[in-house]
Amino acid sequence: MHGHGGLLLEHLKNHGLSWDLRPGDRMLWFSTTAWMMWNALVSGLLTGASIVLVDGNPLHPDLAWQWRLAAETRATLMGASPAFLMTCRKAGLDPASEYDLSALRQLGAAGSPLPAEGYHWVRGVFGPEVLLNVGSGGTDVCSGIVQGGPLQPVVDGEISGPCLGVDAKAFDEHGLPVVGELGELVITAPMPSMPVGFWGDDTGSRYRETYFATYPGVWRHGDWIRFSPGGSCVIAGRSDATLNRGGVRLGTAEFYAVVEELPEVDDSLVVHLEDPAGGNGDLRLYVVLRDSALDAPLRAKITTALKSALSPRHVPDTITAVPAIPRNRTGKKLELPVKKLLLGARPEDVVGPDVLADPTALDHFGASA
């Protein structure tokens, strides 16, 4: 449950300063009504800007439809998922030369990490006149936690830094801030849009357990993040889906940035089944292939790419081809539900049927997979 005043204040700050929205602007950001970006889109009205509402499949009749809509509506801020941008890149789209996007000042990306290649594509297509603003936040605070803005540098493959007024840090397991290494994303001072509680949680115990049990008095968001000495940061995935091989933590986003850059791979998902005895466990990689078969040469190519770009610890124990990767309706990969299925849980116990973008995507995962 959110308070109206705190949420509006947070959105007014974010939209006016970080997104540079002003009267006369037009904001286009496709979202389902179940995602916090729907709330953020409607809040564009706070700045006097107009908003573009989309009804239907955002990829119909083709991948370029959203770019044509941005041109038709003269959008000044367009938001998109990193998966959409990377798909446009793989398809060879050049929307800035094909459509009149001269009104566009800022391109936002949120929902999952955007690989460095996505930054290069945006720069190559739109040039320096269009600001790429990559951010990460959450439904919990219904806003951004880290992102960029007109006065911040764009760092290749990274998010510019904490949102204005958000005291975001990375904590180690002892609750100490760390820089240059992965840690838990925390917020060490209150944000106006933090929820006032959970529905039906009359005592507040579930609320406190969810956010404040790990570091008393400090909000633990659930993402795995690394801050650079200059303040920019990289989201490495959900901390509950972080891979722990022999005591070394690996972020899932690192895998995807390498594997999905291969021309044969359209999508991927990685999970790690821990060894109770403390060994390396079982690291499993699932891939959706474009036109290729998962033969020995392709397996070797995937393995070599991960080993050379990351480390030998990133080499999976098994590689399996599947028809689809399970994602929720906002495009986020469902690593933890897949892990629970592999450990023997029932599908109905790990995710609701209305959560999946593709209701059949979990059918190929299970204890025997």
C-alpha cells in the first residue's frame, strides 16, 4: 500500500528533473497496468506533459510499430525495455533514419539490465542529441532507485548513479558499504514513496521482515549491485537469484550479456542449484535458439564465450535448448521460480498463472529438466 502524497512527490521530482519533462512534452512508454511504469506514465501529467496510451500488443504488426508511434505522436521522451532495444538491434532496425524522431530528446530504458552493446546501438542510431537514460527501481517504491538525467554522464554499460535524493548503496553481508564489488542494493534513508505497509499485515511484521530484517533499519531492495568509485553502477540481477559457485557470487546479468550477444541465441536463462556440501553445485543454462540446433560446436561456442569474457566459473554444467524463457508481463526473467521448479516445487506454488507473459513458458522446466 502506498501513500498518495509521497508517491506524487517522488514522481514529480523524478519526471521534472531526471526525465526533464515539461509542459508541451509528450511521453510514450508502453506498460501493462500491472507494472509501476503505468503509474509513472500517468504521473507525466504532473509536469504538464501529455502522455501516449497504448492499447494492444506493442509488437503488432511488427517490431517497428512503437517507433512509428513515437514519430506520429512527436514523443519527446520514449521509454522501452532493454529486451526491446536489443531485439531492434539484432533485427538491424535504424528507426532514426526511417522515421521522423526529431522531437525525441530522451530515451529511457528500465525493467532489466541493458548490455553495453545496447548503449552502442542507441548512440549509433540516435547520436549524442538523444540522452539514453537507463534506470532501475521497483514496484515497492514505485519509482527509480538508480538512473541517469540530463546533468549526469552516460557511462557505457552502466547506470549513471543513484536517483536524486535516494541514498542508495551496496552493502556486504556485514552491513558495510562496498565500492567496486557486488553487494546488496540498500536505501539508507527514507524515500517519500516507500510503501506504508502490506495489505492485511495489521502488525507490520511481514513488511519489516521483507525489507528490514537483513539490515535493521535499512531497506534491502533485493537487487545485486556494484557501484564504481565515480558513482555509476551495474545491476547484476536479483540477489535471491545470484549464483554462488564455491563461495563466489556471480550475477545473472553477466551471463545474459555474453550469451545473448551470440547470433544463434535469442534468449537465455541461468540458474544455480547449490551443493549442500559446499561444492560448485549445478549451473544450468537454458537457451532459446534462432535457427540453429544445439549441437556440439554451438555448445563449445557458448562455453568458450563465457569462459573468455567472464571466467571458468561461469561455464555451465549443462546447456539446454527450450522454446521460450519464462518472463513476467513486464519482461523480467523468472529465474527464482525456475530454480524452485528444478528443485521439485509445483508450478502453481511458484508463480501465479496471470504473472507469465507466456503461460506455457514454464512447461519445459521441472525437477527432471
